[in-house]
Amino acid sequence: MQYYSLNNKAPKVSFQDAVVKGLAPDKGLYFPEDIKSIDTSFFKNIENYSNNDIAYELIKQFVGDEIPTNTLKEIIADVLSFDFPLVEVEKDIYSLELYHGPTMAFKDVGARFMARCLSYFNKKNPNQVTVLVATSGDTGGAVASGFLGVKGVDVVILYPSGKVSDVQEKQLTTLGKNIRALEVDGVFDDCQAMVKKAFLDTSITDEIQLTSANSINIARWLPQMFYFAFAYKQLKTSFRAESRNKKLVFSIPSGNYGNICAGMMAQKLGLPIDLFIAATNENKVVPTYLETGVYEPKTSVQTISNAMDVGDPSNFIRIEKLHDNDFEKLKNNLHSYSFTDNQTREAMLKLYNNHNYIADPHGAIGYLGIKKYLENNKAQCIFLETAHPIKFLPVVDQKIAAKIEMPEQIKSVLGKEKVADQISLYPELKAFLLNK
Ligand SMILES: *Cc1c(COP(=O)(O)O)cnc(C)c1O
């Protein structure tokens, strides 16, 4: 598969180059040149396939012959070594729990897949790569865990001091080996700005190969297609036969719009999804755009669903491309709603009190998206539960928090000692990268 830049001013590249570069030289996002749908019989018979087979079927055209079939299957098996349960919360409303991986956020699958691809390319052609990433919380932990011990890859994570939860901080500062954490005296936007500057700084990029590990990277973005197919398989085989001819709607708590965009790619391959809901917090560029037709990026505001505090979602341009840059077509496939912190807290309480379900703030917003849609429509709906509530304890009601058991994955990092270098200005980052 060839990938081209959505800015159209850079040469086409292979899967490997797109993964290693992250972003095209013209600063555009890479996009697959030619997407082939999968035979409808595959989705009709999806219950006969294992998760690993489904993943392989969905991803194979995007990797092409650049990773041998057996190796790619091994990578998939290794990446998907945990469960993705679909849980019925109310009649025809389901939660797809994507938090059973090592760092308990959905980003684990993409981070692990990307790390293993880089590791494979590195064996063929040893060349040290530095993954440089800014995090508002969950990305850092998933990337640290996914890349730990991968030969040929150094990881440098910038995070805003005092702005990530204790669990999140431990997850990204305690692993050691090839993972280094930089604690930045500032907010997430400062971290992000420094990272962007480093990618443009030839005095750094002439010396070391930098790549990104957020959802602009195709190897982190595309594996997220798997979730939607796993959910569909479970819905088809385990739940309410009487609902099977109802519409199927997914509600995705969205920040950078990578996860939802992967769902739309799965739909493009033939997965029968009728509609997407992008549910978000007060950072509402997309809901406003769908309402007014005016796309206006904003500086992000802080909320209790902080992984979605994004004012200018990177992947939205890919979503437009998937809808042929046709606004009407997009509006027929995507609805989007924004919710306040108070509504989010109320939804968490209601889910617990009425349905005995503990959601994190992001999942709760996904649920709210569905409730809003169902006011005027009928459908079977799935919301994505993108993180374990333990990661957001300070914003979960105390009564609920007391009921959450500490998972093994979290327990094991909490006792470890934090190691981070403190920085506040760009020259410090630069010196760090050039001297590490
Ligand atoms: C990253 C993240 C999101 C947002 O996902 P995008 O792909 O950036 O839209 C939602 N919830 C949680 C818990 C996250 O970590």
C-alpha cells in the first residue's frame, strides 16, 4: 500500500516510511492511496472468525507485503492478548470496554501495534529511532508500556507537571530502560508546542530520526478499526436477536478523532455500521461545525474528561477525506454532541445508580451521546468505554470510587519510584534530545 500526504505536496511513501516518518515532510497526515472493501461474506460470517483473524483481515491491505504474513499474524496475536468485552448496560445500549490492556486505556492496542512494526523494520535495517510524544495523560502510559524494551527505539515523553493523574504519572515515569520522561513546567499545549517545534528543527532532525506515536501515525491509528468489528461480532452472536434488524450506531468519546476515524475506515471496508456519534466535552469544534458548516479551531479548555481536551482535532481531515470532502455526506454519517462536566458527573451517577455500571468520564460522555440520539431515533447503540475509571478517581463520585477494585496493572506501578527530568523551555528539550 502506498500512502500520500493529505497536503498533497510530498511524495508517496510505503507503509514502512509512513510509520517511521509519522508525518509527511509537507506536514500533512498520511492517507492510504487505494482502499479496497472486504467481501461482504466476511462480515456476514464474522462469528466464525477469531479476533486475530478479524484483525488480520482488516489490516492486511494496509501493510501489504512489507511485513511477511506470519510475522504480521504474530504481531497481531501479541498485541491482542486481552479481552474487549461488550456489556449490555440498558436494553439496546452496550458498552464496549477497551480498557483491559496493560495501561487500561484504549490506546494500548495502537501503541503496541506501532511498537512491534517499528521493531520489525528495525531488525531489517538497524537505525535508531526516537519516538517523541506529548501527553495529556493516557498516551504517555500506553506508549511507554508498548515500546518498553523495543530495540532500536528510544522514547521521550513530555507531560505537564501536576496536570496528569497520579496513576498516569506513575505509568509513564517508572518503567526505565528505553523510556525517558520529561516533566514540563507548563500545560499540555506547551508540551505539544515543544514537540512540534522539535519535529521542524533541522538541527535535531539532521542528527536523529524522530517519529510521533500519537494517532497521526498510521500504525497507531489503523489498528483501532479492530474494536468496531469485535463489537459487531459480539453483538451478532451474544445479544438480542429481536434487535438485529435495527440500525447499528456507535458513539465514540472523541478528542483527536483518531478512534472514530478508524471506525469509519472499518465501515468503508464493509463493516455494516449505520451511523457514528462523536461525543465530546466543552471542546466542541466538531459539533459546532456540523451545526453551522464553519470549522473553527479553538484553544482547548480543561474538563474532567481531559483526554478529549483538544481544540483542533488532528484526524478530522482524514474524516473529511473518508467522506469525499462532502459536507452533506458527512452529516448523514456523523452526528456530534457536546456535554458539560456537570452532565458528565450526572451520567456517571445515573449509570451507577440505575444500571450498576461504573463508567469513566469519557465513557460517560459516549453514553450521553447515545441517550441524546435515542430521544428522536430507534437503534441499537454501542458506546466505547475508553479508559478504566480507576485512572480518573479524583473526578469519580466517592461513593462509586469506593466500589472500584484496584486492578493488578495499576497496583504494580503505584509502588514504583518516579524518574523524570524537569524542563521548562525548548532549548532544554533540544539539549536533551541531542545528548541523550
Ligand atoms: C485518547 C482518549 C480519547 C480520545 O480519543 P481520540 O482518538 O483522540 O479521539 C478518549 N478517551 C480516552 C480515555 C482517551 O485516552
